[in-house]
Amino acid sequence: MTMLERAREMDAADPLAKYRDRFDLPDGVIYLDGNSLGALPKTTPERLAQVMHDEWGRDLIKSWNTADWISLPQRVGGKIAPLIGAEPHEVIVADSVSVNLFKLMSAALAMQKGRKVILSEPGNFPTDLYMIQGLEKQGLATQRLADRDAIIEALDEDVALLLLTHVHYKTGQKYDMAALTKAAHEAGALVLWDLSHTGGAMPVELNESGADFAVGCGYKYLNGGPGAPAYAFVAERHQDALEQPLSGWMGHAQPFAFDDDYQPAPGVDRLLCGTAPILSVAALEEGVDLVAEIGVDRLWEKSQALSGFLLVCLEDAGVTTRAVRGEPVELRTSRQPSSFGRLRTNGVLELVSPGDADQRGSQLSFRHEDAYALCQALIARGVIGDFRAPDVLRLGFAPAYLRFEDMAETARHLAEVLESGEWRQAEFSERAAVT
Amino acid sequence: MTMLERAREMDAADPLAKYRDRFDLPDGVIYLDGNSLGALPKTTPERLAQVMHDEWGRDLIKSWNTADWISLPQRVGGKIAPLIGAEPHEVIVADSVSVNLFKLMSAALAMQKGRKVILSEPGNFPTDLYMIQGLEKQGLATQRLADRDAIIEALDEDVALLLLTHVHYKTGQKYDMAALTKAAHEAGALVLWDLSHTGGAMPVELNESGADFAVGCGYKYLNGGPGAPAYAFVAERHQDALEQPLSGWMGHAQPFAFDDDYQPAPGVDRLLCGTAPILSVAALEEGVDLVAEIGVDRLWEKSQALSGFLLVCLEDAGVTTRAVRGEPVELRTSRQPSSFGRLRTNGVLELVSPGDADQRGSQLSFRHEDAYALCQALIARGVIGDFRAPDVLRLGFAPAYLRFEDMAETARHLAEVLESGEWRQAEFSERAAVT
């Protein structure tokens, strides 16, 4: 039996196979970039047409009440909560991941008098570090970066907050949330988890892990649309004392009293700042509803099966995927091509992600000297992954709409591209604005 | 000739009358709340359907390049620029008014070493004050409030920034932008103008006035939809030195280099923080295009004609509109009913807005003890204005879709409501979540 035949048998037996039809997907495309932009749920255009025509168009300003726009950030947040192991009143949709990071880092610093250090890792998703640096410019925080295996020892009495991304955007490495949270608390630090590559992809246990704060992305595994608003989590025990400087009117206890003095709204509502972009939040709700219906446990199980099967198919297709073992994974981005890539033959991809599916997120990342061109050559064949500078080809698995057949075909295309050397064509190395 | 007949003649002669058909408006409604939520342009649902189906659905992640999503904030900002007297490279769409206030106030403080005071007026739109208070909590700013006629004398050597709303949300009073900017500069202060009730309603001359910074709202006169993203202006001369703490990855010089260290993008791009909510920004573009097509000069001319005609119609209908003259207008919100309202008979509305159309924005605000119930009674008749606590009935004029006939009818309804006392019905005083 060929791998493709085997894949089709697996698809036929897949209880999640039916959900593919709930997305509006282009023909002839294998979409392995749902971890960058999730696909379009079929209900979303309908929902937005309804919001535009019936709510905005017909009822105009009254829709803040009649369509309950005013509670949309809480309602959608409440639906995200069970996906990440939180209570509905602990999660709210607001702004972007970046802006929410600023709010929650500021809140943590305010709670941690005498401690100014925010600890993270080099190579964390840039915006996480940049937002620390923003607070640093304000004179309110000090950034400290420690490599993944040195984080626990870097937790000293100066650390106010540990900020980590649960699943690394580039490598797919996953932190042990409970262990790191415990270590941070033992050192007197609070923890803020960035769930951008986690929420909607796998079960997360924020409360069971004792997490203090979290943020996450609406446009990846939650399928909320390009630039969908983000969400933020504050553990109930911190809510009453929470102070954050982006104290806009929508986070006021009584926005429509139009008082001159800010009084924070109860609970997580005080994370609201300006008026929520209703069209975008409504689109997010459709994506969240669909993920919730399928269930993150089932999605995660299938994700692991998909990525495991892709590795098998790659091996079968003659692509050597060599795991990076024993060597430190260089997460810092540099403009110079990686030294790893240079040493490899064309047929070898360096597996940057952990080989053990339990240790990684819903992605497989491979290092190759010409990862950018390789990625473009795959895209030309309809296999859409992405490139992460300087040398990583990243394949993400959104199991709600991916088939095992797609894995077999991806392996075939990747083998053909590597063997033919077609990725060396000049057109594939022309960099686009967004890579 | 009745006022209604006169109105219809004016409509017949109105060069802007044809634009009403470019909006999707409900039947039987006179919408005087475009200064809170602008109406739905007919092209917007079509545009969003295209963004969803063709861009998100078909091209998925590639649309960041192929549909140029990545430049959407700059493109729409560039289209807003001529409406507010700025150059295209000085304006960008990002986040909310509140978040942009925080960025620009922070930037101003960073430029003004040794000065910490942000000067504003009591009763300014709450979020403007709340964001100052956020910076105050951070220990970076000191809020100082001075009444409208005492602002110039409050400009001393401690003032880093003067933050004013060009047209007051509640009263419609308009500041002399050039004069206040000049006074601030003479005192060594920078100026940040909140154009929320100005942009798209009337010509604004930011550069001619020498303004330093501005923010404005997308969901009022720009018809961008509920919670539409906001815009921000930075005068070219300040762009190179601008530092703002919400230094997210989209404001980085090379977001897709994924560097660990923040380097601000050139110019106004550094005001970007997270990923823009593309659906909402695309909707905003439709609204902006329509306003730009009609032209702010023509809109402003018609707005003044509409509000002037409404005052004539009210007088004709027997509603006394007494201007507040000589008495200080109490802008601070208090839970107690206004002392003015108590003294008036039912048939008298206190005109809070300046009687001279040149001195006000695109609105007329009336004080009445039971303004809330009055507003609800009008809404029950299909005349949609809004209430601003504690005692203001606010009627806004979005001349792109309002007719002179609507003014005559509004006056008739208002006179009937006041005369009949129907606003005293219990149902009209039940407060909704959003007022």
C-alpha cells in the first residue's frame, strides 16, 4: 500500500474529517499555515453580512444594546476560556496580543513592588520582547533573557514576571507550563503565558497550572480572520487588585457615566481600553465557536497523528529528517545563513521541532540553508507553509481542515522539490514584504 | 410655506442630496447619531465579502502580499490625511483612540525631559483623561485640568503636552486649533488634538495650525463601522525622534526579520503595535473613501446649514431654545441632575452648543433635566439622537445622509414630545447598558 493509499484509509476513519467542509478552502491547496492565519469558517461571511446589514445597517447605534455588542468582548472571551483551562470570567477579547502583553506586564510590575525584571528567552516571538523593551524605555522594567534550559536558574529575587510563549513560534518546542509556573512562583515571580501557538490547537490548563496571566492570538488556530483581536486571561485571584495603565473608557466601571476619574470595571473587564472592533470580534466568535464544537482534545489528538504521519511519509519519500540533538538550537535570528544549513546536502532537512509529539506544538519546523526558496517552491506547488527567518521552513497543522492525504502529498512534493532542485530557481528567492 | 415644504425645496437644491443613496439606511428613521456611529456605506458589505471570500478564503496567508494587507494601515491613513490637513505619510490607522492617545502622550513626555504635566480640561471625553491617569499611575505624568477659558494661563513651564478634543463630544464647542497650538508652543508645550468629533465632519488644518500630534475616531463621521480602528497623526518634524512604549512587532523596521531587539520603523509606521484587524480596517476604508469623494468642505457647509435650519424649525415649532450665555457650562458629569434643567419649563431646551455655527462642531446639544427620557421618547418616534450624562440631549448631523426634511421633522417630533409630555412614560426612563 502506498502512503497515499494509507492516508486515504486514515481519512476515511477520521471522526474529524467531516469538519473540513465547515471551512471555505481553495481548491488544489494544502494549507499548512493555519498557525499563521487560520482558514475561513463558512459561517463567517454570513455572520458578518448579518452584523453589517441587520445590526449596523438597520439598528445602527441601538445595536450596542439590542445586539449586545457591548458584551461581545466578554462573551467571546468566555467561549475561549474552556479551550485554555480558564473560567469564563477570567478571559476577555481585547486589542492585540502586543497591547495585551503591555497591559499584563504593567499589571504584574505594579503588583511586584521592588522587582523590575521581566524574564524571557532570547528568540521568543519578537513582539513579546519588544513590549518588554517598551516598558524598559519607560524605565519601569528590565529585560532579562535566559536560554530555555537556564530559565529556572535565572529566576531570582529581582524577577517580577516570567514571560514565556507556551509553544515556540519557530521551533514548536513546548514548555511544561505547570513546572515553569511552579518554579517562578517559588522564586516569587508571576507568570504570563503567551498562548498564541497553543490556544485552539491543544488543551491548555491555565488554572490547573496555577498561571497568573495569559494572552493569545485570535487569527491562528482560532480562525478569527486576518489580524483578529486577541484575548487575555487574568486568574481570578489577581483580578481585584489588577491595575493596568491602558485605562480607557471601556474598562471603566461605568463608561456611560462619563466621569472624569477612572474607576476600573470589576474583574477582567478592566482590561478593555477603547471600543472593540465589532466586525472583527464577531468574525472571531465564528472561529471560536467552530473550534469549541470540534473540541481541543480531539484537535490535538489528530494534530499529533498528522505530524507523526508526515514524518513517516517523509522518511518513506527519502527525505532525511535529522533531529537536532545535543546541539543548542540557535533561536536568535541573524542575517547570516545558519551554519547548520550549510553543512547539509539538499536532501536533508534538520528537524528543529522536538521529535516527541508531546514536547511540541501543532507544527513541524525544519532548518535548511535555503528555507525561504524551498518554501516558495512548495507554495508554487500549492503546499503552503511558511518561512521564519533566517532558515526555518515551518509547517503547521490545523487538524480541523487538514487530511492525512495532505500529509502524504506534502511529503511527495517536498521530496520532489528537494530532488529536482527546482527551489534554486531565481524567482523563489525574491523576498516578499511579508514572509 | 410650511417648514417641511421649505425643507423639501432645500433638499431639491442640495448638491449633496444624491449621496444619501450611497448609504444603507433603515426606513422611517431620522438618524442624528452619526457622531456616535456613522451609517453603513452600501459598498462596505460588498467589500468585506470580497476580503473574506477572495482574499482570506482563496489566497489565505498570501493576501498579506497579494492583497497588500500589510500596507492597509498606511493606505487608509494616507486617505484620511487630506481630510485633516495632514500629509499622507503623517497619518496611520491603528488600534483605538485610547491606545493611540497613550502612545502619543508617552512620545510627547519622552521628548519633553523635565516636564511631566499633561494639561487638559475637566469634562474632556473620559478616555482622554483616563489615559492621562494611566500614565500618572505609571509615575510618568501629572494630570492638570483647567477650564476652557483658563487653559492658556495654565500653560506653564511644567506642561509637557496640551491634550484637547477639538470639538467637545458633549457640547459641540470647538477650540481654535491654531490659537491654542500657538499658545502651547510659546509655553514650550506640545499639542495633541483629539479629532474624534472633527475628522470627516469638517475641514481641519493640522499642519497649518502647527499641531504636533493628533488622534481620531473611525466609527463616527468616517463611517467605518462599530468600533472601527482609529487613526493617529505625527507631524513630520517629530517622526524621526518619536519613541513610544507600545513597541510591537508591526512597528519594527523589519518585522519579518524576527530580531530580538526593537528598532522602530521609519516615520509614522512606528505607531503600529500588533497586527491590524484587517476586516475592520477594510470596512473603514470604504467609509473614508466615501467621505473623501464627497469632500469635507461640502460636508461642513451642509452641516452648518442643517443645524441652522433645525434651530429655525424649532423656533417655528414653538420650542424655545435658550442659549447658555454668560453662565459657565458645567462639563463635569455628576450624578445629580443639572440645576439648569430644574428651572426650565418642559417646552424649553437649553442650547449648550454655541449658537454661532462657526464655533461648534457638527452637532447641537440641549440640556434638559430629563434628557434621557426625552431622547428615548424621540427614539420611539424614529428620531435617533443620543443622551450624554447627566442631562444632555445630543443631535449630530452627518450631512452625507441627512436631509433638510429630517430637520423639519425632528423639530416637529421634538415639539410634540415636549408638548404631550409623552417622555414622562415610565418606559422611557429605563436605562440601557449603553446610553
